[in-house]
Amino acid sequence: MEVKASSKSYPVYVGNNTIAQLPELIEKHALHKNVFIVVDENVLGYHLKKIKSLITERMRKVVVVEYVANEKSKNNKSVEEFYDCLIKNEFGRDTLIIAIGGGITGDIAGYVASTFSRGVQFIQVPTTLLAAVDSSVGGKTGINYGKTKNLIGTFYQPEFVLVDTSFLKTLKEEEIVCGLGEIIKYAYLGDDKLYLTFRSELKQIMKLSPKPTTKMIETCINMKASVVQADEMEGGLRKILNLGHTFAHAIEVEQDHKIKHGQAVIIGLVCALYLSHFKGIMKDEKLVKYISLPLFLQDKITLDKCNVENIYKVMLRDKKGRDGKTKFVLLSEPGIL
């Protein structure tokens, strides 16, 4: 698969145990040999042998940094620590940064890559279902600032994305649910046929059945790639990828990040459907039909009591807002937004 963004085109490799191909792919793409690897601490704990196998004699210099990935560490302090490590180890513009982890790891490592020495080479290796189907593709990088998610960031495309489905085997159930949140979003962005396909395969993906899971990852990546190709900088069409996210980001902040992003997306999608119905965009029977998909996962999510007024205040700070107004993506049925 290939992402043809206006700033850069790059491939996305998807398969099982493909991580072993990483050194070869670095050679194939003639990338820099000074390698700075940012790896999620959980990935390092479960897959230390795999990570060590990536270091080869062909690499001139390799530094592996263990990152404690969570929304509270996705901040400028962590960015400065990465900068300090890069400078201490005498990395320059001929640096290749590799992110191995979930969406948070990819976001912050991508941001560091886009700003260090005014931009160095970058590779995404997503290890969660959410990162595989969504955040690793498209070039969005960023960190949280204050109580606003992803307020500071860049659009910066990687050299390539490498999805290895073997990493998914060590995910906890809540991480699989998080990935399903983004998958359900794509179910609404496609047509009714695709929605029904997603719905019929949801239980299999929940169990990470190899064939349907790989197929679903590829479908979501292709959908996102087509949107990014048309609107890389989110000037118009790409905003549809924010379906449910205005609610989700506000809920995450209001809950002090006690709820994970993908879980918040599921709640956000339910809110978006109800708002679509409230505004007269979605008919009664359509609401009943389409809301059943995220509600299938309702017993997998625990939400503390919310302060609705605080959620409204957070949504007013949402970076997608314009002229002091909060913007939402709404729909009448799958594919019609």
C-alpha cells in the first residue's frame, strides 16, 4: 500500500513478523545509519528480543530510548529529554528516528523528528491496533499542552510505516477495544456495505483472528490514505476523520486521562450519532440501526461521573474550532456526512 500525500509518498507494509525486515527496508530506502529508536516500555518488556534483533552492523550508531507512554508524559518535558539525549549522543541532521509503540509513542517521536535539526528521517512501527489502523498513517504528530490534547504539533510524513501484527498478540483487551473505536469510525466513513462488513467481523477482530484483522487494518489504512492524498493538511475533507473526536478529546481531558483515547472515541461516536439525530440529520430508525455497533462495546468501558460544563469548556478550546465555535462531524448514514 502507498500513501500519496502532497508533501511525500511512502509505502505502508503490513504483515506478520515483518519487524525482522526493518533493517533490510532501511537499506532498501537508503535511509540514514545513525538510528535513534524510541520504544514504548511495554513493547520493550514483551518484545526485547525482537527489538535487539533490529540492531545490525550496517548501522553506524544506535541509541534505544525506553519511553513511558501515556497522555501525561506526552508533553514538552519529554520532548526536551529526547532532544537532550540526541544532542548528548551527537546526533545531527543525518539521523533516523524510529518509533516503536502505540499512538502516543508515534505522535511524540514524530514531533521530535519533525523539529530536531529542522527535520530528520522518521519511521513508524505501530504496535497497537489503534496505531496500526489510524494514527501511524497520515503524518500528524503532536504533544499535549496544558489541558488540551495535541495542541502543539506538525504535519510530518514518515519514510514508511511497518505494521507487524505479531505485536498485537500481547495487547490487553482494553487496547484492542481502543483499536475497535477507530475501526468503528471508519465503518461510518464508508458505505452501508462496508458498515455491515465491519459489524459482522467485529467479534473476530476482538479475538484478533489473523485474516479478518489484517484485512481490516489494510481497509482502514487505504481509507485514510485516500483522504490524506486529497487533503494532507486538513483544510477540508480530512476533517471527516475527526468523527467523534471533538467529544472524545474533551472527555479524555475532563476525566484526567483515566480513560484511554480509543475508549473515549467510542463514547464520542455515540455522542456524534445522538447529536446528528438531535439536529435532524439522522432519522430515528437510522439511529437505532447504527448506534448498535459502538454499544456492542459498552460493557468494556468504565466512565467516571462527568462534569458536563467542563466538557463544554474543553470543547471550546478544541483546535478544530473556528470563530469561537465548536465544530462537529455529523452524519445521516455511513458515507453521508
